[in-house]
Amino acid sequence: MTEEQVSITGETKTLEVETEGRKPFRVTIPKDSRVTFGPWSPPSKDGSYDRAGRALTGTLRIYAPGPKTSDNVLAVFSGVTGFRDLSIEYAEQVAVEVGSIVWNSDKSGYTREEKVKRDEKWEPRQVGAGIKDEEDDL
């Protein structure tokens, strides 16, 4: 099998793809490409999905502009849990708590004074932050 580079001309868009147990990755595709997302394929002989829980993940398929045929398939990614076009802004609500606890102790016992301030704000999501590198199981 030989590797073939596909040259992308014209406008493009970048998708960020989240997968099970691996770092998120990005793929740049022609803007007018067709993108489909569906269940893991194919199911097992008994009509259910395999024991690894693949029913909870999907398959992301990217087709070249034009009709959706096997000749126009650019990429297929399995084990996908989600994806988004990076031109779409995404933020999550983050709760921040700042506080202190003061313990005062004497011969009669102790007292505890607690002060906590909670604030909520929206911050852009940093996908993949804190995810360690893992080798593929393959």
C-alpha cells in the first residue's frame, strides 16, 4: 500500500476530534467536504456491538466534495466520542472557590472559622488539557 498525499485547494475548515483514551487531534479538510458521524460499524454477528463498548463511540467519515461514494472517502476515524468545527466557539462554566479556615486552639478546646467565596464564570474550553500521552493499543 502506498501513501498518497491529497492536496487541498480552496477554502478549508479544521475539525477537532475527540477519541476514547487518546489525545484529541485536528484534521483540516476542504470546506465543502461531507462529514458523517455514526455508530461503530459493523456490528457483531448477533446484531450487538463488541464487548469493548464500541456502541458508545462513533465512526467519523470524511468525503471529498461531490457525491457520497466509496471513491470519495478521504478519511475514516473510529473510536470517536465527539468532534467540532474549530470556527465554532466553545466555553464551559467554571466554578472558582477561594477560602480559608482558621483554627484557634486553647486549653478549653478549639474553634474553627471558615470563609469561602464562590464565583462562576465562562471560560473557553481547552480540549486535551491535562491528558497524558498514551500509546495506542494496536
